[in-house]
Amino acid sequence: MSFATNYVSVDNPNIPIVSASQNATIPLGKFLPTPKEGEEYFDGPVSMMKTYDMYLPNFSLRLFEGKIIDNAVFTNQQGAGIDLLGSCLFIKGNVMSMLPGQTEGPRSTNLSQNFKFDPNNEFIHTCEANTDLHFIHLSYTADYFLQFLPDEQWADTLKTRISKKERIIGSRFPTLTLVQEQALKNILNCPMEGKLGQMMIETSLIQIILIQMHTLFYKEEAFKHPVANRRDIEIIQQLKEHLTLTFLEDHCLSTLAKQFGTNTNKLMNLFKKIFGKSIFEFIGELRMDHAMQLLREDGLMVTEVARTVGYKNPNHFSCAFKRRFGVSPSELK
């Protein structure tokens, strides 16, 4: 697929963190329409999109809401704010993130999230025509972010990669937790104003980011210590990407091993070492995340959702769902 011919280019810069001198002139903690020059991203009439910006002492936010009309590829064309770290929170929308030359990458779904550090301005993000989008992009500095990371091996690896300016992106878009959803509501509809409102929004953002780090990196052995050579890690990463796209299909270890050019024991052991969970535990988590989306967004019955994600017995599904999310699926109806 040629992005040059089939996709319209969209400039998507990171918005800056305001300086202390700017704090007195920019209203903090309020979503304001993006300045006119900030909305002129598009090379053509590709969207019906409204954007709003919010500034805080330690964060900047951009809220996107509307529809992408044509196939679009989002890039940071001027390299604005590439030293900033970013988190995306998707309320609605399907966007795929990847490097130039790749044809697949992690893809957002409704109520999903990811983290990105792109110091060399390499990532591109594609969106198909007629896609409804509603998401928030958070920007924050490395110095501010690093103070919240614990003294643990996975966090030390993250700190090292950031200090070396190595690109980082989550290998998937995990579902927002119920706690994160509540924090997001506090941001979008903060019940307080003034300094207290700013503090509530910032603490909600910190809560979202900490859960995001735990979800994306805490259990991934690749962020703890080297466990395999580069080639083996590439194979397991490719397997993970494949499973992320095909988790509703029936999978057989022998078939997967043959597809990825290795044997079943090596495939199982490497996956467990790198990601801290078995292949089928990973598939189960993806299916539960999908079940959560179907229940909250599509309004399907519990029995329908159970069948969709591979459970013949709805009671077994309900037990697995509650182990994953702490609530039964019937409580979400």
C-alpha cells in the first residue's frame, strides 16, 4: 500500500508544555478550541474534525472529535515536540501505528490506550476513510514522567531507553480499565474549578499513566532483562502482533510454530519469558478485553459475548470475566 498515493497526509504535532511565564496568559485546566493555525493540518478536505487544547503546569492535552472522511496518515511533519512523551486515550476510533515500510502495527479500538516516545520522529499512524474518532493525546516531559517510576528492573529499562532516545511504543492498545475511565471522566467533566480543578485533572492524568505503564510494561520481560537473542525476540514480537490481530480464531501451537519457523517448546518458553504469560493466557486476555468492549459499546447480551469469545458455557465466561476485571459482565448491562 502506498501512503503517498492512497492516503492523505495529516500533520499531527505534539503540542508544547507551557512555560512558567506563559501560565499567566494561558487559561489552565480548560479545553479551548485549538488556535486556527493549529487546525490547518490537512493537505485536503479529509475530515470533519474539531480539536480542543488544554494546558496544565505539567501536561498538555489535545482532544480530537469528529470523522475522518478520506484515508489519512498522521505524521509529525515539522517534528514539533518530539522530545515529549505521549499517551493516547481512545474513546472511539480505529488507528494503526507503525514505522515506515511496515504494513501492520498495534491498532486502537474503542476505549483503548497506548504510550509513545518518538524522539527521531519515525512513527506514522493510519486511519481508514469514514472512521469516527474521539480521543485525547497527552504530552509530558521525560523529567516529569521519570519521577513516578519505581526502582524496579522494568522501570530502569524504560528510563534507560528514554535517556538513550530510543523509540518506544506499546505492542498493543490495551482496554482502558474502569478506574482509568473514571479518571478520564474527571478530566472531561471536572467538578472543580481553579487550582483545585487543575490538581484534580493532573492527579487523574497521573493515575491514568501509572495504570498504563503497569498494563503495557510491568509484566513484559523485555523490559526487565535480556532473555533471548535479537532474532528470537523479533519472532516472538511478530507472533504477538499476529495473535493481536487473530485472537478470535482457533490457534494450535504446532501450526504457530511452523508458521514462525521454530518448534513448539521454544515458542512457548520464549513467549512466556518475554511477556510473562503463556500464549493462551495472552489470547485469553485479548478475548476478555474484546468482551468488555462488546458489552459496553455494542450492548450485546452476555450469552452472545460469551459465544463470540469462545465460551460455550456463559457461567464459565462470567467467572473468567470477573477474574480479569473484578466485576461480573451482568453488572455492566
